Amino acid sequence: MVHSGSRALGQVIRDHHLARAQPVEGRLRAIDAESDIGKEYLHDVFWARQFAAASRKAMAEETGKVLDANVEVQHQLGDDDRHRSQSCRA
């Protein structure tokens, strides 16, 4: 499993847009998704999610390269010619 978030961009995006949000019932702040501010927020969140996905993909690809270069697993021992020449029959 590979985990990577938006590398703190999510928190920055949240804080930036939350500062522009309107109070609801005097306590909570909200952004109308259909407003210009809401559309900007959703755009930025989508971008951060795409960034995080690309980061995870890059990390997985690099991990795969390291594993391919450093790990050799022989799982077909029954087909190995070295074993055929020895007495392995019951």
C-alpha cells in the first residue's frame, strides 16, 4: 500500500476557502457549491486530489523499480534444469 496526500495543499486550500465562507446560523461556515466561490473551492479540491493521485502513482512506480532491481524470486523450482538432473523422483 502506498499512501500520499496532497502534501499539505489540502489544508491550505481548506483554510483559504474557509476564510471566504459565510456563517450559517451564527456558528458554522459554509460555501454554496453553485456560487463562484464554491466552484473555485471544488476546482481546487479536485486539483489537490489529482496531485495526490499522481504522487501515489509516482511513488508506486519508483517502488516497483527498486523491487524489480533488487528482488529475484524463483518460483518455478520444479521446472529448473538443475533440479531435473538430480534424483528428485519418488
